[in-house]
Amino acid sequence: MLSHVTLGSNDLDRAAAFYDAVLATLGIARFFRDELHAGYGDTKGDQTWVMRPFDGKPATVGNGTHIAFLASDRASVDAFHAAAIAHGGSDEGAPGLRPHYHRNYYAAYVRDPDGNKLQAVCHLPEAS
């Protein structure tokens, strides 16, 4: 459904260090970096880009907007949250079940150093 998602940053070096560590917990690697952009994901699609805004104005966050990354298991959600906090992010919702969505909805919410809201979510039952 989507080709890519773009998140603005005012400090691309800081953002790249954050996303390198945090997305690695979900098996997502950086495939591109220059002075204006950092690209993560698959080179043929399913991409997340972090960049300075093209208009030259400061990057700002969208109220009510967040990006949800799919996690293969609950341990990956936990690792995502821990890595985000360890690399300059802030907590917006600790890892745990959100049964009001569905009984296996296990997620964590964070903000990156620029204030963008991110989520990792696993829809699978707990591994036995």
C-alpha cells in the first residue's frame, strides 16, 4: 500500500544514530546515507526515510501522527523500546498488551530525538 514514509529531522547525524540502533532491533537496516537523507528498509520499497525538510525550514512533528513498525515477536517490541530510550528517544507507552485493539496486540510507543512518534507492534500470540 505504501512506497515509503518520510520523517523530518533537524540533526541528521543524531537521527541516523538513533534509527540505526532502533530499527536494527526489528531487522531493518540503513541502505542509504548522504548529507541530507538516511534511508532504511528495502531498496525496492517498504522504506523509511529520515531527512532535513526540502523547504529548509525546521522539521516539526504531526499531532496525531505516528509510524508503526511491524515486529516479528514481542521480544523485538521490548528491544525496540529499550534501544529508543538508550539512544535519545523518550517513552510514549511502555511495551505491553493493548487488548482494546485485539487480544494479541503487543506494542510500545516512543518519540525519536526530533519528537516524531514511533511504534513497534506485534500481532502474534506470545511464543510458548
